[in-house]
Amino acid sequence: MIVRPALSSDVPGLLSLAAEVEHWFGPMVDEPGFHQALDQHVREERALVAVADGGSLVGGLLFGSAPPVHHVHWIVVSERARGTGVGRALMAEAVQRYARGPGTLEVVTFGADHPGAVTSGARAFYSSLGFAPAEQTPAGPEGGSRQVYRKVLAAG
């Protein structure tokens, strides 16, 4: 697997990955706003993809920064590749490319009572990377609770 900046030709693959998680996050594939955000992140070189040895996309990440605060706007790993290090590789590459400390790295994920909180493994994943649960945020478009997870980034 390699992690590299996303290209415009990767957008259909990223939309296919989005379709796999709409039951947790709400509509994306048919939402013009999601398409616009995806296109903008790709154009601005703030999108990464993980490509399996066979050439298929197995993950994607959209990133944003307003130093000293950096944001993972969206991360997705294909169902067949979860638990294989794809998410970790995407996060490591994003931090290396985009996040300069000192500062914080934030991601909004499921609240503790969200049905996807355990099933997806998202909260455990972020905790394993050194993130800590922080404040609640507004519910997602599907109505499920959301919570910020935050990680302190050291200088350098």
C-alpha cells in the first residue's frame, strides 16, 4: 500500500468509499456540498489516498489547517481494509505533510452513544493515536451524536 496526494481521477474511488459509510455519517455521494468539498481538497492538495498493491483505493483523508489548529475533515477506510493499518498510514502522512507543531490536531467523530461508535472502531482508533475525547458538537446529518477528539502536537 502507498499513501499519496489525491488526484482528480481518484474522486470516483473516494465517492465509492463514501458510499460505504453513509449509514453512519449521512448522505454524501449525492450531496453537491460533499462533491464541492472533495474537489476543493483535491485541488488544494489537502487530500490523501491509500492505494492497495492492486491499485484500488482503500482509504482517503481530507485535511485542513488554521495553525495552530489542524483538522482531519474526513477519513474513510474501505470495509475490507479496516484493521490493516490504512487509517494509521493516512493519519501519519497527513501529520507529516500538513501539521506543524506546536498546536493541536482535531477530528470530529461519533459520540459515545452513536451506534457507529463501537461498530466502526473510530473512537478506539483515535484514542490509540493519542487523541483524547473533548467537547460534544452538533449532531450529524443522520441525527447521531458527535464529539471532538483532540491531540496535542509538539514543536518540530
